Amino acid sequence: MATGQMSKRQTDARVIEIDTERVLGRDQSHYGVIDIGSNSIRLVVYDSLGRAPFPRFNEKSFCALGAGIDERGDLSPEAIARALHAIRRLAAIGRAMDVERIDVLATEATRRARNGSVLVDAIRDSTGLETRILAGQEEATYAAFGVISSFFQPHGLVGDVGGGSLEVAEVVGDRVGERLSSMPLGALPVRAMMADGIDKAKKTIDGILRDELPPLLTEPVFYAVGGGWRALARVHIAMTAQPISVVHGYEMSTKDARTLARQIARMKPEEVAALPDVPVRRVDTLPAAALVMWRLLRNLKPERVVFSACGLREGWLYAQLDEEEQYRDPLLEGAQAIGLPTARVPSFSAALGRWTDALFPGESQGDRRLRLSVCALTDMAWRDHAKIRASETFHRLLEFPFIGISHPERAFLAVAIRARYGGKVDDMVKARIGGLLSAGQLRRAEILGRVLLLGHRFSGSVPEILEQSRLRIDADAVRLEVLDSSSIPDSDAVWERLRQLANVADAKGAEIIESAA
């Protein structure tokens, strides 16, 4: 994209709205990416080439391509054979799934090998797929795009540790900054360094970081990308019994991240294997990934670390989108994709969005996207038994694979939908979400959920009926103003929901007002 376009996008206000017709009418052609890394080869098939893609299939083979480079710098025949076998399988699966397009990307090991073109030619001959070998700065750029695609206007530094290399880039809202770096500090070469002792490895890593990191590269947020670092997050989540086990969006202080990384970097394999929730296939390389994080955080000194499940593949996908699609909000797009097709009346979510627009004065852009996402998901469980809707949706949304969402926002979403289905925000809920929400945020989520419950009950989930009313929440009362009471009379059920809303809003009373339109 041109620099002028980027500058304009940086200052333009983002349009965040529920768009029922667009979401239900879009093409759902499947899209796949095969990522040939130094340690593993992975295929991810996404439901569509869009702003909030959901993986339909995900398979990884640990081929250790980077370890198969000999002293002359060539990939060994055995390494090429292993890689080709895995890629042939993944390509066959993709085609059997009717994937319309499969892109193949190769990174550090293939670009470093003198005979990387031999592997590329073999892939073309056996599968018909063309492979793009990414340069180091390209790899850093797409990793940064992956973070941009999966967070709400992120600002900070992105670090992507792979099997063969470490990429670092800066992200500024919806664009990648000019400072990029690719260094030979992947898990495999660092593990080899550690064979001579951790102290010597530390000095080597520190020297590479000192020489190759761009100057003045420092930001308060560090976004950690890559399987090795995601494994660190999984271990910390399990060790500290976090209320949400999803890695994406998990946040740690830099002090805690450095402490954990330093501890794991010094562990023996049997000690690593005994860690809670550690991926078995990461046991051998996790100390190396931890050592890189330890030294990198020491160098960059951010305030906190945020882990990302999205990186190179998702960044490549994001780069294929047009500018209008890139600028959509990832959380709201995901919520619409899940909520609207399953709703009884898909257009009712947009009506709820308009109905609740004036309820929260001073609402920020971030709060708006969260409220509209709740509205998009408001009818997701109507087919479930009434007794389980509140509890099942609450637990499901806490762990659902949305992107563009933090752990506190997950808690807000789950609490609001629980309240929408009549569930109480009781001690169980507070214990389940831990300290993710303040008392004020918890109350706001419950109020929003009770508002949606009232809206559904009053209107029968019919937009035209909902539009015949207005809702106000004042200190003395919650007031439902009905513009045409002759055609839409109230009921005991409506009064019950109105009183429930007044109770959670700490209003003294509830009123239904009849007025002329």
C-alpha cells in the first residue's frame, strides 16, 4: 500500500458497524497457507480470505529442515525428502477440502540453504504449487501484519521467533514501521549455541542483538509471536491458574516474562518436560526460545509482553485483502461471522446496536466495538435448552478463538451474554473470571446483557417492533418509551425484564411510557 494511503488511514475515524447484508452475502471460499519453516511445516486452511478468518484445518509436521543443512550450506537429500513428503500430504488434504487457493511460503532455512531452489522445484513438480521464499525483512513485515490483523490498533514492537530466525518490527496502528530486523536467533541455532554453555550463548546473543537491532527500537508493548513463545505463555497460564487459558492476547509484565524465561532457559530437558501444559514437541527447543526472550526483553525494556497466536501466515493473509477489508475490526467481524448466520432474525443484531447507541455516554471506540460484538452474538444460543443457555455461552465465550480481543474483553463479552440469557453475575462468575474486570466493568457488562434481554422480550426479536421504542437509564428509573402502544402493548414478561434491568442498574424504579411517535 502507498504511504499516502497509510497516512490517511492513520487519521481517519474507523467505521465500526454491524453490516448484516454484507456478512451474510460474502463468499466463503476456503483459503490455505503452507508455511515452510526451519523447524516445522504447517498447513492452515481458513474458512475464507477475510478480516477475521477461522481456521478449518491445522496440521504441522516437525521436519527440522534447518537442522538438515550440511557444512557446505546445502539442504541434505533426507531433509528435502522429509519436507516434500509433508508438503505433498498437506497439498492433497487442501485440495480434497476444495480449498480454492493455497499459498506456499518458505522462510529462513530455505533462503539460507544454497540449494533452496531444489526444494522449491521439487514442490512445484510434485504438487503444482509455487513457493515464495521470503527475505528476512519480508518475514518481519508479515509477522508484524499478523499482529496488526489480530489486535485492535496495536502500537509497539513485534518479535517473531521461529526455528531458524528472529524477526523484530514495529507496528503503529494499522501500519508497519520502517525499523525491521531479521537475525539468526531461532530456536535451532540458539540451541546449538547453548551446547557450549548458557553463559557463552548469552554473550553471543547479546552481541547479535547489539549489532543488528535498529537503534532506538523501544516501545512499552512487546508482541510475542511464534510457537516457542506461545509455549512459554501456556506454561505461565497453567502455573498461575489464570481464569482464561487462551494464549492470544495473554499479557504478562516484563518482569514476570523475564523471570520465567530466565528460569526455563537454565532448565534440563526433564525439568522442561515436567512443566505444566508444556507442548511435548517443544521440550527440546523451549529453553532456546526462552533464552532469546530473556535477552531480547533485557535489551528492549518494554513495560509488558502480549502474546499473539497470529503471525506470518495471518499476516500474509491480511496483506492479500483490499484496504477496505483490512480496515474492518477483527473482533466485530468474528462476532458477526459466528452470531448472524445462526440468529433467528439476523438483522435484529444491528437493530439492537442502534437501540443501545445512546445508553453509554462517552463510549470510546474500543467500548463501541465490544458492545456491538455482544449485540452480534445476542442470539447465538437460541436453539439450546433454556436452562443451559446462560452457563454454556458464558464458558464458551471465555475460551472462543476470537482475535482482536484481550482477556478482560473476553470476560466482558462472556458476562454480557450470560446476563442476556438471564444468568446471574454471582460468586461463581466472579471467581471464574478472577480479577479481569473491575466492579464498574462487571456492572456495565451485566447492564448491557439485561438491556438486550429486555429488547428481545419486548420486540419478540423483530427489528420493526424494537424500533417503536426507546430506552433510557436514569438514576431514578429505567424508562421504556413505547411510541405506538396500541399496536405493541406491554406484558408481565416485559415488566419483569424491565425491573431486572432497573435492579442491576441501581435505579429506584421502572416505567413504561406511552407516547406518540
